[in-house]
Amino acid sequence: MSNTVPTRRPANFMALVRAFVTAYTRSFRGTLFSLALPLLIVFIGELSAGSHASSLNSWITAAIALNTGLFSQGLFGYAVDLAHDRDLGVYRRLLCSPVTSGQILLAQLVVQWIGIVMQTAVVVALVTVGYHASWAMIHAGLGLLVLFVTGNVTLFLGQWLCTIIRSVRTLTAVARLLLLGLLFAEGFFLRLSQWPTLFRHLADVLPVHLSVTVFEASIGSAGWAASDWHDLLGLVAYVVVFAGISLKFFRWTPA
């Protein structure tokens, strides 16, 4: 028996990944929030800029689009699907098979990471080719690192919501309100300079604002400052906190 277990677990894990990939591609929410929403934001941003769009402005628009897509994916494409599958008893049946809860979680995260890479690649390609934005404006390594950290913030934020909210309907309503608040904090509807002082200070410490700020620093010509490292460490801290809470207290059954 001991000789067969090591060979079965990778096969089971890959079967899980394939199953979650199939579910992800068939999910309307996953497709919409991973690709359609960021591309729509890029299109609107470049259309409003017209012939005056610069390479720097194009990358800033891409940063806002990617962050919006990532948080939407984490709150809806991942969190809502996670809660929905839990209600349907999908995880209860999976845990009766020769897989562990850790394998299930890792398989889902792998699929979500693939979605993050796909979303980033499509938006970056559109900005580079469609709007002739120069790669000289972006430190690729730093920019991609920021997006990867942000992606993990959104995924574990979504799982944390599933930890404290059991009802799918309640989770969907909370996710909508939270996403709306994050869009305001991003300056999507109203520039932060027009906010009252208290709300500006609050927005400064939210992950979506930290991500856009750090990404802008990675494409700016002023260089990478010490405060940017602090903001990046703030994003990492969000990952640690959300991951720690969700991994410790998440339940795979609705009861």
C-alpha cells in the first residue's frame, strides 16, 4: 500500500486541477471578471484620452484595469463559486475521495493563478500592441511582482469572506458592496484628492490603493522609493493575515 500512495496523489491532484480548470472556463463570472471587465476599463480609458494618451497614462490605465479585474475575480469568480460549491456539497464529496483538503485548496489556487496570468498577459498585450505603450516605461519584474501579490490578496480575501459568511446570497451582496468601496478607494469614480481627509487616510491603507500606488511607482521615471517598499510589504501583510485566517477557520461544509 505504501508504494501506491505516492503515485496516486499526484494523479489525484492533477485530476482536481483539470476539473477546476473546466469549471473555471465554464463559469460566466470567472470569464467576465478575468478578461471582459479589465479590457472594458482599458478601452474606456484610452477612448477618453483620445489622441493625447501617453505611454505612462496607458500603463496607469492598465494598472487600474488589472486591479479591478483581480479584486472582482477574487470576490466573485472565486469567493462566490467557492461558497456555491460548498452549498452544493461538492467539497463534502471530494473529501470522501483519496484527496486532502490541502490538495483541494492548492488545486483551486493553481487555477486562479492561471487566470491571473492570463488576465495580466491579455491586458499587457493590448496596451503594448494596441496603444503602442513602451515597455521602457515599466520595470517588468516589479510590476509583475506587484500584480502577483495583489492577486493573492484578492484570493485570500475572497476565501476569508467565505469563512465568516455561510450564505451564498449574503456573500454575493457583501462582495458587491465591498467591490464598490474598493473602486472608490482606487479613484475609479472620484479622485482621492476630492475626498474628505479621513476617507483619504482610510483609502491609503486599503490593498487596492496600495497596489495601484506601487504599480505606478514601478512604471514611473522617478525610481523606486523606500515608501514603495513599505506599500509592497503592506500588500504582503494583507496576504499573510487573510491567508492565515481563512486557512485556519475555513470549513468545507456549509454546516
